[in-house]
Amino acid sequence: MQDTARDRAIARGRSYLTSGEFLDTLRSLVAVRSESHPPLSKSELERYCHEAVGPYLEKMGFTIDIFDNPLPQHGPFLVARRIEGKNLPTVLVYGHGDVVRAMPERWREDLDPWAMKIEGNRVYGRGTVDNKGQHLIAIDALRAVIEERGALGFNAKVLIEMGEEAGSPGLAQFLTDRKALLASDVFIALDGPRQNMDVADITLGTRGGLSVDLVVDLREGSHHSGHWGGLLKDPAVVLSHAISTIISREGRIMVDGWRPKHVPQAVREASQAVRVKDLPGAPVPDEGWGEPGMSRAERIYAWNSAIVLSTISGQPENPVPAVSGVAKARIQLRHTVDTSAEDVAPALRRHLDEQGFPEVAVELVSERDMFPPSRTDPDDPWVKLVASSMEKTMAQAPNIIPTIGASGPSEYFKQTLGVPVMWLPQSYGGCGQHGPDEHGLLELYEDGLAMMSGVFWDIGAASAADGNVAGGVEASSA
């Protein structure tokens, strides 16, 4: 088979890993102790932008701007731009340089979270996957195309956030304030684990996360169970019966307004096609739990889930024989864009009244992961282009996941910038992100460099062909 320029760009991307160049750069990024917990780490969050990733992008022909967070106590934002033509499409690449707490005392004795160590196919260090290693893959893939073609063939902007692990404080305001600066045609980010280590993913959105407290407050204090049991309402019993009307014995959501009103056919088909793989040591899904008539993938990627996070009545740590006056429970709803977030609490109030539980109060909870839901259409031309490119490079079609089960900031980008959003994770479920012994895998780094070099090559080729990404990648090898 003839060696094409596209093949050479992909080989160049792979070579950054095999030569050790990628790992040397990653080692320098990991060494920056950019914990997402200012003010203690604010200088390191700033150093990551000014001394680590900023100069690296500048050498690639990007113009660098570093902005203070609208919330001054939190980390900055870096925006790098390489504008090659006013009529070319613009790709916004996102990553975050902050990390969770290092927790060195919980790592293996021979590992230091800030000193990267390679052991077999594992690359240990805080941020090796979340997210320094992953946004370095994207940056180096851009570099591979620039070095092979002499240009990207499109405009590129890189946004590095320094507060994602703290819940992205200031991000929504920053996107609004800098909307013109960040104006783009598509958002691409590498973050999170694949659903199946052997199959690449395109994740198109995230579920929203909302929690409500149910409170049954019947009276002050507790009363002797011998004298008052059977005479006074037990708030725990009332609460238990109320919960049983919200979530059935089989785990089905029973509240009208908590279930998606409609699931688009493209979303159902994409969810049904996802290839999942159980991780060693991970729980096995319970047969018959959740929405009936749906596959495991559909329940996570196309539907909502509700769980009881906590319940309390009396003194669980030291029970006493008394009828309690108060019982509380917290329920979390993870929901797709097909459910109105604004109606979650009102819908529950209506449901409880209809079921005969007016004494159960509903209180909406403000939490870290109260992100809005988001989803890009699986039929979007950008999705089709990227999926086609990935299949061409990796010799198998990627999983196209409409909505991952977790929550995240996707909708901020989708709504504020008006762009389709795609997440292309290059890690796996056992990587230890957010815990001790975080590590990336050499083979996933190499796959990511090859795959993303192909994606960026094909975007440039499609732009050169007719300026329309919907044209696909069939003629993009030259």
C-alpha cells in the first residue's frame, strides 16, 4: 500500500511516544504540583500555564493569552490560538491542567505522585491521565499535522482550565465574557476513561446531576416507644413509603417528570450499538434492575437514574427506644437533556401530593456536580467526520456514546459557544484517577496520538476540499 501524507502524519504522532519525547514532556507537566485547591496551590496553577504548557504551544505557532479567573481565588485560564485563515473552520481543543489532591501517603511506597515513573506499560503520576496526559495527546497530534503538512489546514484554539477538579468555578462566566475570543465550530476534548479499553469512544454529552432532600418533620424531639409507639406517626416509616413510590422495588423511576419525555431514535440506536466490557473487580449489573425493556447501555447512555444517597432517622450510631420526630433522605437524579431540570423538584412535589404524602417536604440541594445535562446529535456532520476518521485510523468503528452517566461542563460550551461537543477519552476504568497510583497506559497513549493525528489531518483535508466537514474523509489521504 502506498505511503500517504496522512499515514506519515499518523506515524509521526506515534513516534513522539516511541522516541520518548512525549513521555519527557509529560514528566515535566506532572512535576508541576497543580492541585485544584487554591489559595495553597494557586502559584502552581499559574506556573502550569506560564512555564509548562504555554511555552510548549507557543513553539508550535500559537499565540498565548492567560486570563485571571472571574473568581479571583481560583486558577487561571489559558487560551492558545493558531489562526490560519478567516474562512477556515475553527476547532476548540479543551483540557484541564489542575489535578485532585496528590495524597502521597496513599500511593505505593516506591511511587511519588509528582515524579513520573514508567513500570512495564504503566506510566504512574498524578495527572498522567486526568488530564495532563490526555490534553498533551491532543496538543502533540496538532504538532504532528503541522510538522507533516506545514499547516493544520484549519484554525485551532486550545483552552486549558485550571479548576475543573474543583467544579469548574468561574468557567461559565469566563466563556460568556470571552465568547468572541473562543468562537469555534466544534469542541474536542480528551478526558475520562473508555467504556471498553479495546474500542475508542466518542462521547457526545453528559447527564445532569440534581439532588433533593426529603424531610418528614412531624414534631420536636423523640418520645418513649413504649408509651407512644403505635400512637405517633413514625417519620421513618412515612419516608420509606414515600420513597417506594418514587423508585420501584425493581429500580424503575415512578415520578412523572423524572423520566425522559422522548428519546430520539438516533440516540437509541447509538446506545444500543455501544460495546461495553466489564472491568476485573467491578460490580456486575443486577439482572432486572432499572427501566424494563432496555439494554445495559441504554439505561446509562439514554435514560435517567435515581438513587437514594442517604437516609437518617433517630440516632443510628447509638439507637434509643423512642419514636423519632424527624426523618430525612437525599435522592439524586442523573438525567439527560430529555428531562427538564427546572421541573425536577416541582414534579416530585406534585407526585408526593398525588400519592398522599403532603407531610414530606422537598428541598433542592446545591451540590458540586449540579451541571446541566448536554448532548450533541449523533447525526451531526462533525460527529460523522470524526467517527469516520477514527475508523479509518484504528480499523474499527468507535463507540458513539450519546450521554455518559456522569456529569460535567459540556453544556456550558454547547450553549455559550453554540458548538457540537465531543469527548474522546484515552484512558481506562482501572487507571486510578482521583485515587492513589494514578497511571496511563503506553498503548493508549500511542493509540491516542495516532487517532488524533488522523482526526486533525482529516479535518484539515475536509476544509481544503470544500470547506464543509460533512464531506467526510474518503479523499483525505493526500
